[in-house]
Amino acid sequence: MTQFFDNIVIILDMMHAGASYPMLQGAVPIHPTVSELIPTVPGDLKPVP
């Protein structure tokens, strides 16, 4: 059942962004678990010497 909800969220996000159905067919969205890491990753970045 979780997979169903993940897919619905992706479809709703794309509809909200005005994406067409061909764009939705060709999209490869990031998995929600991975996207939850995005806010924390920049905090661990260090400048390149």
C-alpha cells in the first residue's frame, strides 16, 4: 500500500507543476526516502581546498 501512496504523491506534484502526461510518462522521480536526505546533505559539505 505504501508504494501506491508514493506514486500518488509523485503524480500530484507533477500535476501541481503543470506537467503534461507525456512528461509524466518519461519522468524518473527520485524515491521519497532519498529525497528526505536532501535538506541534511548540504550541512555536511566542506569547501574544496
